[in-house]
Amino acid sequence: MTIRDETVPTPASPLRLAEVAARAGVSESTVSRVLRNIGPIAETTRAAVLKAAEELGYVPNRLAGALASTGSALVGVVVPSLDNIVFAEVLRGVTEKLEEAGLQAVIGVTGYDLAREERIVSALLAWRPRGIVIAGIDHTPRVRDLLAANGTAVVEMMDIDGSEPALGRRVGLSHGAAGAAMAAHLVARGHRRFGYVGHDISRDIRARKRLDGFAAELARRGGDLVARQMVPGPSSVSAGRAGLAALLAAQPDLDAVYFSNDDMAVGGYFHCEANGIRMPDDLAIAGFNGLDIGQELPRRLTTVRSPRYRIGQLAAEQILTRQDAAGPASPATIDVGFELIAGETA
């Protein structure tokens, strides 16, 4: 490694509104009105101001303008991960809808860590956002207090199962019901001895709710959840493959295995293919999310599809609805439902 001793340049001072005004030959208030698109402005004046701003590389201080007017154009969006395409699709729905309304998403990633969620929410609220869209409905008491006391529009997305009162509006699906629906489907297909392969459900609360719903419905229908294999760390294809190998080594006589999500189930699929395990004759496997990769396998994965992009769109719409409405929005829950895909692996 080579380290070169070089002088670090001193950062230039930020450009001021006065410099743009001087270049355009107008007052500072005129520059402010042009950049904020407020009031009637002659087109020649507008063009001169925009040209001066572009030539100088001036970036408006949006926060200062927001605090002096009606609030910022920022919306905080808090998700647990960017590693999984699930959240990428949710974010696409959120950001596209916000951009249509001239708002900008500021994204925070918690890593399924509720303490980190506290820090992110606190930091976002310091910028006085128009709203906060946050994944899940299970938060620390401090997060709940921060969001309740701030007066910012809040939308909790992706989940609707819980006894805690809503912080604002909720958009999502019942993960417990999704797990129960898969259990009912697998039992109806004749399976009785079940295993489960999952990742860290102490952190991924929605995966835990699916497992709880699955296990409760199995018990109700006479099925038996014989064994569970938890793989440390986040979900992945390789984790699913290793998890199924370990589960079957300990419990080789299972009829079916339910995975915490499709990433894990695809890994299970690859383990079966590599070891001559016929699906569903020797072993049925099923997942959750309805990812494209699972539906493009030689044998389509049995799973539950969640409408992720639609959840993102609806969550953003709730922020916009709150901003357009007079007075505080009353709490509301939108259940987007889910689709069970029978597939060919179970």
C-alpha cells in the first residue's frame, strides 16, 4: 500500500443566493421566488436566474425554504434490507409515486435492528419530513413515542398483524394468515410430517409471524411440525440449501418443508436437484414472496405471492392523502391480501 503525502484542498464555501442574484442582475427575493416557483415571474427574468444558477452550480437550501414555508419535500422511508429484491420492489413503488408528486424519498436501512431503527427515525425527523414510511408494525417504545409526538404523517407497511395501535395508517398483509394458508394447502395435498427451514426470526418478525400461523394451522388440521432448522444470518439461496441439508440429515422422513421465504426455498430446490430428491413425490417444498426466480425454475415453486410494488405505491399514496387532507388523518388499515401459487414443488 502506498500513501502519498498530498495537501488536501480546503472545501469551497457554499454559494449564496446573493451571488446568483448578482450574476442575474435581480434581487435575492426574485431569485428565491424563481427557484421555489412561487408567484408570477417574467419569463426573461426566470431564464436569467436559472441560467445564473446553472453557471454558478448553485444548489438551493431546501431545508431552509421548507422551515420558512409549508414543510420539506422529503419523505423518510425505512426498510430492513436492500439485499433482498422484495424491498427493492417496495421502494420502487414508493419512490415512483412520491416523485409524481414532486417529493423525494430519503431511505434508511435498519438491518432488522430495532435499535438502529430508532437512530434512523430520529435522524429523519430532524429534517422535518412530510412523512415517514416504515416497514413493519413492531417498533421500540421510543420509536413509537417519536413518531406519535412529531405530528408527521406515518404509514406502516408490509404487515397488519399486531395488537399495538397503529401509528398512522397501515398498508400490508397478514403474515400469520399467509402461513396458515400454506399449511392448509399442504395438508390438503396429503402431507403430514413437516419441517421448517428459516433464518433469524428473532429479527425478521414477519417471518416469525408466518411460521406461527403455519404451525397453528398445522396443529388444527392434524399435521405435525416435526423439526425446525434455523440458519444464522440473513436469508439467502445458499443458506436455504445448507439449511435443508442439515434438516434432512437429522430428520430424513419428512413429507414437506416450509421455508421462511423464496430465497431459502430456491436453495432447498437446488439441494433436492443435486441429491436426486424428487419434488413433490419424495419431498414437497414451499416458500413465501412469489419471486420471479421461483416461478422460472423447471418445476415452479409453491409459494405465496405478496404484492410488494403495490404496497409501496399505496403507502406513498397514504402520505399524499394525509398531506392533502385538512386536519390529522384517522388511522386506517389497507389489507392488500396475497395469492397462493400452487406451483409444482408441493
